Amino acid sequence: MHAAAGSPLGASHPRQEGPADLRLVPPALVAWAVAAWALAAPAEWVVAVTTGCVVVAGGLLAAGRRGTAAGADPDAAPATTASARPVTMPSGPATTMSAGPVTMPSEPATTTLGSTPTTSGSTPTTSGLAAGRRGGRRAWPPRMWWWHGWPRGAVAAALLCAAAAAASAGLHGADLRRGPVPELARRYEVVTAEAEVTSDPRLTRPRISGARAAPPAVLVDAEVRRVDKPDGTTEVTRTPVLLIVDASGWAARERAASPWLSLLPTTRLRVTARVVPALGGGERVAAVLRVRGSGPPRVVGRPSGTQRFAGELRAGLRAATDGLEPDARALLPGLVVGDTSRITPELDEAFKATDLTHLLAVSGANLTILMALLIGPPGRAQRIERRGLAPGLGIPLRATAVCGGVLTLGFVIVCRPDPSVLRAAACGAVALLAIATGRRRSLIPALATAVLVLVLYDPWLARSYGFLLSVVATGALLTLAPRWSAALRRRGMAPRVAEALAAAAAAQVVCAPVVAVLSARVSLVAVPCNLLVEFAVAPATVLGFAALGTAPWAMPVAEALSWCAGWPAGWIADIARAGSALPGAGVDWPGSWTGALLLACTTVVLLLVGRRLLGHPWLVGACAVLLLLVLVQPPPLTRVITGWPPPGWRYAMCDVGQGDATVLHAGDGAGVVVDAGPDPVLVDRCLRTLGITRIPLVVLTHFHADHVAGLPGVLRGRSVGAIETTGLQEPVEQAEFVRRQAAARRIPVTRAVAGERRRVGALDWQVLWPPPVVPGTGGPNDASVVLLVRSAGPTLLMLGDLEPPAQRALLESPAGAAVRSVDVLKVAHHGSAYQDPDLMRRVAPRLAVVSAGADNPYGHPAPATVAALRAGGAEVLRTDRGGAVAVAGGGDRLLVARD
């Protein structure tokens, strides 16, 4: 090693010598693949694969032993005994070796490289060391190499690991299929069971299903330990299940303080529930228990002392962050211990759009920051000038690794030993093993070992996307990032900047294909956003952990630390929101493994092209400017390139899926928004492409979720004057949602009244419906706000979701006189079959626009409605087939553009 280093002191970084040791990688990958397959495979197949792997591996090992014992090797060189082999030494004083004679040539010295002799004289010599290696076999390059040395052992090791993974996964999969619970689920029985909580409870995010938001529920992972069957017998079991507690009747404050959400792992419950089969395959639950009643849980066994201590720490951190700004209050517990209970759907979407979601859950980054605080920069851990708290306290290197292990154990206890935390701990163990061994080459074998151990311990990780992302990201940081960082430094970049950029780029390159499978979208701002938040993550995490530790004993100190941590946490949230608000923040991508392969190939091509561009600064600058234009998408430039929105547009119907969202142009950068659709992301994207930054008024025709659930996207980053709604506050849940959104931003909420007239610039509209008392059913659809809009161009009638009884009542009302021939009709209720023919004949639109989602389950728009509109002379445009629609022009000429 000293000779290779070219220095009498040896290599400055001895851990970096030699190529990477990849021998453990194939067994880990094979075990991973086999475990993922065996979880759902039939038992007979699992037994066959396990037996076959063991038999073949045993045969390979036995054949290797027989070959070694017999000395049979067709590629072996003639044997040379140790007592007679000559050793070539350079000329000098005579040397005597007891093992045999020493040849002292009179010519210049002979130097032997490997097994090939190189002489400076005329007499060839042979290296006895090389010739005698492996019992006289030729060391390199051997023929038939696969059947000699380590490759045979590697194949046997991979087969044995595959057998172990198949056996472990087969047993875990069998746990889901045996016992009384799966049979009860097939019969949808109502049972009383005793279950042990295995994870933190979580509240479901709002999901839109047609006109209504799916009722919220509390989800609790648990294991059924005892079940009282309908026949009166009791059976002891150990079956993983999912408890679902209906929370639809709870108010917002009741949900936040629900005792169900305060349950700790290892708590024993007694529940009465209907047992139903788990949806989908490949899940780690045998059944779903839908808990009956909305009362508090019946606790029959307290959690363990360890879990109570961890729960007190987490509760103390939440209490210490109560006084922070909303984003910091929600984000800080997630950064520290993975507590995402306060993360709003809007903030969650912003983190997804910028690929910052790894910050919202416990990951390797959390543990890495704590380790860096203890041992300093990992690159200096084996040097004399190492940093961190450990050398400052005089702790030796190996003792530092032990302290890191203790810290990792505490991290697992506080952050819960669920799969995501175990992944973080295993990845943190990579750095500890590197420090303990003092060799960089041990990083990849340590990662492979961690993967192998975790997959054998918990085979369900083999099907976890989070586990996959964690492993590939760590692998990229160990392999790609150092090389890319060195290449950037050679081109003159500052070392710290090069390391940060290389790490962010390497992680993004390998994780992007997997993320594309999950989200069907590729983020273009992931790397810059990760770079911008990197300097804030460490102080927020360290101060957050300090607040976590001090909260139980000194709450004022914890609150002060939380206040300090709130600044970097708020910065991270601001970067996520700003990055996601960029028009070109991401591009849609096929959400399949084929799409992932396509993205991987595209990335490789871009990397090869980018490598050549690095030598041309002008081209690099041009590409950077082009990327900036793609991200920002200035409206004037976008309008020239795409033609959207068209010049002089008056009305635009956004494509928001199965819902409604219409924008009325009210001046430069201003627009009146009528309904918000079901998805905040889609309506926000539509408003950004239209260049809307100011909204004088938001009109919500009624409170069905497909019209109001996207309201946060409308309000995001825009000044809003007021929100106007219908008078019927149903559904109550959605009406309360609108009031909360308005109150959080201090936006006044008013009620639309029939006969009301308003004007903004050249835009003028009149409220035609509803009256103070809604006739007919009086349901939310019949209480929709109906607007007749006029501008410098065409007239527009917007019917909301009126049903035929209300449509007829509208014609008979005093406002019905204003309902006559219009230029554009927003067809009621997404073009459903329930339309009043008299109203359609009276309106006689030239253009009818239908907002509906592609392949929606309701059959909207109905063929009969489309046919009736066309029979009346209207051209029908649908968002489900052509996307967003914009209308311009006026008089005898209407101009229509599609996005």
C-alpha cells in the first residue's frame, strides 16, 4: 500500500484503495426479488423453490470441496513445492531462506508482475509466490474462471439467500391466509376482537367521490390477538389487520382531539367490528375491521413503558410548536420524528411536486444529521482532523461508532420501529460500519448486508416503494455522487457546492423513475429545490430534536428552541410552495414501469449529452436559460408558442376532471372564478396558464365537493376579494370546509341573492337563481347559483347543477325573462340526462360547453343531452375529450381555442 501510494507515509485515504467490493450485492438483490415473489406465491411453489435452491447450492459447495481435495484442475500449472521453488531477489548481499535455495542472478534484477515474468537479462525467471498460489494453480488469468474460486461460492451464497428469503416470505404470506380472521372476512361477519396497535393512527386525507368528499376515517394498523367468533367460541390468533374508524360525524376540533388519534403502539383494544376482505393484493393485512360506533376506544391493555416515553416526547414536541406559523407548526414534527398529522393537503401536494416528500417522513437524512453532529463530516471520520462532538469529548473512533449505535437505537424508539424507520436505521448503519472498519470499500457491502437482513426480517419491505427509494438513493450517494462531485471539482467548482449538487443530482436521477411510477409526473424543480433547502434542514432538525428532548422537563426552553427551528422550517415550506407554483414545475409522464424505463433511458441520454456540454460554457448557459423559461413560462412567451390563452379571451372553462371551474376574464391578470373543481392542483394549474393573479370574486354555485374541493388551489398565491356562495349550507361538511379556508386567509364570505348585479371592468353579470326559498326538492343541486354573464363579447349562461324541477322554476320566475338566446351555455350538471327541454329551446345556445371527467362512472355527458343540443343548432365542446375551452370574439363571430 505504501508503494502504491507513492509516499513513505502511505495513502492519505487508505479506505479508498482498490475497487468496490460487490460480492454481497447479487445475494441481496436475489433475496429481494424472491421475497417480493414469494409473499403471494402458492405454498407448494415456495417449498419447491426453497428446496431447489438449497439442493443446488449444496451441490456447488460439495463439488468445490471435492475439486480442492483431489487437486483436479484442468487449468492448473505444474505443481511446485514450497521447498524447491526459486525466488528472484535483486542483486545485493547474499540472503538465505530456510524454505529453499535463493537464485542470485549476475545480470540486472528481474521484476515479476502477477504470474508473468519480466526480465532485464536473458534468463527467464518464475515468481514462486504466484506459481504456488492456490496449491499450484495459475492465479490469473485462469480459464473456466466461473467454476473456480469465489464465483462458485457467490452462486451458492445467492441461492442460499434466495432460499432463506423464500422461506421467510412464504411464512409471512401464510400468516395472512391462516387463522379465523380471513374466513370471517369472506363471510363479512361482525365480531368482537382484541387487537394490539402496531403503528401510530392516522386520519385519511379528503378524497373526492363524485359530488361528495369521501368521509374521513381514522386508520390504525393492528394485530388481532383474540377473536370471539359468531358461534360463541373464542380463538387465539396473531393476524395483521387494518382498523377503520368512521369519523364522518366528527367536527374538525373533535377529530384533532380524538382519543383514537392518541393511541400508542402496543396498546391493547377491544373492538366490535365488521370483518371485510382487504382491498387489492400484496398488502400486509389479512382483513379490514370496520369499527362500529363512534365512541372512544375500549383500552384493555396499556402501551409499554418505552412507547409511553416515546409518545410523551412526541406530544411535547407538538405542544412546543403550537405557537409557530402554520407551515412551520405542521412541518417541524415531520422533520424531526415523522409526525405528519398537521400537514395540510396543500402543503403535502407542494412537497410532492418538488420531490421534497423525503423530508416529511423519517428518513436517512434525519439520522445522518444526528450522526454528523456526533462524528462530524463522514469524509473526515478516519482522519486525525476529524470533527464533531465525539473527538471534542475525547471519544476514540470505535467508541464513537458504538455511541452512534446507541443513538440509532434511541432514534428508532422515538420515531417508532415501523418499516420506514427501520430503513433509515439500516442506511445509517452503513456510515457506522464504515467508521468501525475504517474502509470506504465497506460502504456498499454494508448497504447490501442491510438490505439482505431487512428483507429476511420483514419480507414485506421487498414490495415497499419507500424501501426501494431509500435503497437506490443511498446507493447513488455511495457510487455516483462521489464521482460526480470529483468531476465538478476538476472543472473548478467549489468543493462544498460540488458535493451538494452531486448528491442532489445523483439521488434525483435514480429515484425519478420510481417516483414517476407512483405519481405519473416528473419534477423539473427537484434538484434546485433540494439544494435550496439543504442548508435549512440541518438546523431545523437539530433544533427540533433539542426541543424534543427538553419539552418534558423545560417547556419554555423547548418553545424557544422550536421558535428558532421555525425559521428554517418555514423556509423549507416556502421553497416547496414556490417551486410547486412554477408553471413548469413538472411534466406528466406515463405512470408505469414502461414509463420508468423510458425515463431512465432519457436520463442516461441527457447525462451523456450534458457531459459533453460541460466543456462549452456558452452552451451550458443557453441550456440553463432554456430550462428557466420552461419553469417560469412567462405568459407572453407561452401565448406566442402555444396559442393559449387566445388573445381577447372572455371566458375559459378549465379541465379539472369530473367537476366545474370557469374563469371570467376581468382585466389584465384578473378573473372572476366560478366554482373550483375537485382538485386544487388542476385548478391552480389552469389559473396559472391563464395568467390569473388577482381574483375579485370567487362564486361557488353550491357546496358539492366537485365544485368546492379545489378552492385551496384557487386561493394559492393570489389576492382574493370575496367568496360568494349559495344560501343552502349543504353538505354541511363541505360548507364548513369553505368557511375554514376563507377564515384562514381572512376572506369575507357573502351569499348570492337572485336579482343581484355586479360589474368588474368590462365584465357584467346578474344572479338569476336561487330565490330565498328553493322550490322542489330543495337539494344542493337545485340551490345552485345561476349567472347570466355579459362582457364586451359573447353572453354566457351558467346553470350550475340545476335539476329539471329547478330549471322549470327558473323559467317561471321573474328572472326567467332574462333567459333567452345566449351565445354560450355552460350545460347544467356536467351534461347529465336530466335536462328540461323547454329551457334548452329557450336558451338556444350557439356554443354549449360541458365540463366532465374522462371515463367518469356517471356517463356524463349523456348522449341524449348532446344530441338535443346539436339538434337545436349548438356546437358541443367537452373537456373530457378536448381539454380546456376558451371563448373569444363576439357578435356574429365566436372564436374558440382548446388547450
